[in-house]
Amino acid sequence: MLDLSFLTGGRREPAPPVAEEGDEYQRYVLDHQRRHGAGTPMSRAEFERYSLGSDWLAGLKDAAKKVVQTCRLMVGVHDYEYYVDHMRRQHPDATPMSREDFYRYCLEARFPSADRAAGGKCPC
């Protein structure tokens, strides 16, 4: 049975603990206790995993970037940002191509022009 004796002055309700500034998990626990009473709140690890302010959202953004990159590669459009990042990590002394030169290079590699193709024929 729910004890409501504090409403009639029979006993005093304990003061709720105060959350420290910036501790989102503690605020979540206090809010959960206020709303649900006897329910069990998530653990700190679960809260951090499912919280929008956690690394979970960054992981989702990274996964979305990789999906877009994969789709572009499937249709033959190479990723210039990936190329520049690769050049900075693997070849720090080399100067990367400009965006226009990069796309021209990729287009030429996929569809060689008549003067570059062997015998001047289409590779198809």
C-alpha cells in the first residue's frame, strides 16, 4: 500500500538529494525516482550508451558517413575527403591533388579517353 502519511503531517518526506552540477546521470536517477518511485533506473554504463550526449551519437554519424562513402564507391564516385585524409596520414610529405584534379583522375581511370586507351577503343 502506498504510504501518504506525510501529506497529513504524520511523517516528513525526506528531502531529495541534490545533483551535482554537470552530472547528467545523477539528474537522470533523481528524475527517475521522482517519476517512477520503485522502478530501477539504468546503470551509468547503459545511460552513457543510450544518452544522446554520449559517444553513441558520434558512432552513428561515423556509420552514416561510411554508408554514404560505400554508396558513392558503388556508383564510381570516389571520396575526396578520404583521399586527403589518407595522404595526410600515409604520405605527409606529398601534396594531395586538388578536388578537380582528383575527380578528373578518377574519371579518367574509370573511363579512359580515346587518346589514352590502347588502340583508341572504348574499354567496354
